[in-house]
Amino acid sequence: MPDLKAEAGVLAVFLTGSHARGEADEYSDLDLSVLVASDEFVRNDVTYRGGVLVSVERSTVPHRERAFTEPETTLWNLTSLRSGVPLHDPEGVFADLQRRARAFTWAEVEEQAHARAAGLVADVAEELHKVMGGLQTGESGKVAYAILGLTFALGNAALLSTGTLIPTENRYLTLARDAWDDPVWRTTYGGMVGLTAEDVPTRGRAALTAYERAVALTRWPDGPDGALAHEAARRARAFLPG
């Protein structure tokens, strides 16, 4: 900690992650966030210190302020700003960010979030086709690879559509699964990502239905994305037996 405070360009240091939230276990790393004066000081490093894995992330204030304007950044960063524990903040830079984070409401980015969610679902129509192709030809590797893209695109769409913040990446899959209060979505997304189903073909079939439900649950703006996604969903339904 003293060495971080002494680094050039340091404005503030605060604790984040499981230790800040009081959820750490014996394998948890120590997450330290450092606010720096300019991009020239931005870098991340991970080291062992005193037998503890320590992750240090350095970022500028404008970078952190994106949590108030960019919905996906909000999902990932707002909780850390709200729950962060100040360790060094002589000018009150972090205190100001934390005050703004705690006053922030999802309504400020909600329209952007819905538009981004729709774009994400439409953008992975190609991955959906890869799943169908892989299932048809028995190429498990192709199906598994396509599922990776669907996992995060559809997961982010669900989180953006509902304003579900991510306090830790460890909960990403379960938060995404539970974001939409829709039993078919929850069952098929959980199956797709491996929370319930095990073999790749079963996960692939679950992915097709998860995509269809994401299309149904997403709020679509006018434009070509909606037509693309709905046609992809129609093809997924036609592909599945029954």
C-alpha cells in the first residue's frame, strides 16, 4: 500500500472486490483500484504479496465516469464504486465518484441499455446458425465455440434489459440466468452455459431456445436488427424437434 501511494500520478487508492464486500474466502485475491492522473499511468498487475494474490487496476477518473453514461460499464463498475473502501484519497477524488455512484439511478441509462441489448441479440444470429450447423453435422467443437459467444451476448442482453448490476464476475452466469423472470429463459440459459446440462448437444439445443426467448423478451427499436433476430429465432424454432 505505501508503494502505491508513492507512485507518480496517483490520486486515490480504494479497495474493491470480495474483501470490500466482506465476502472473501481463503482463495480470494485482494483487489486494489488506483485512480491516476492520466492515461500514461494506466496499467494493471497481479502479484503475490505476503502470500496473498493482489490485483492492482489503475484507471483515470474519466474512465471510471463511464459507469454513469455507458450501460455495460454501469453493469460491471457501479457496484465497485458504491462499495469501494477508500485507502488513500487526499483530495477527495474517490469520495466524489462514490457519492455520484450512490446517487445514480438505472433510469439515467435505461433507454441506451434497451437499445444495446437489442443490438447484442441481433449480432449473434451468426452464432445461432453455427449451433444449428454443428448440431446437424455432429461437430461438438463448433457448437461449444458458438455457445461462448451466445453466453455473454445473451447474458449481457438480459442484464441490460433488467438493469441487473454485477457485483462480481463470479455471479455473472447466475445473475444473467435469473435476470428475466421467465422460466423458459432460466432453464435454457442455465442449460446452455452448463449450470444444469452437461453434454454439448444438449447445451446447443438449450442455446437455440435461449436465443428465441431472448428475442421475445428484448424490447426492440425500429430498424433491421429486430427483423434479423426474429428471423433467426424462427429458424431456431424450426430446427428443434417438436
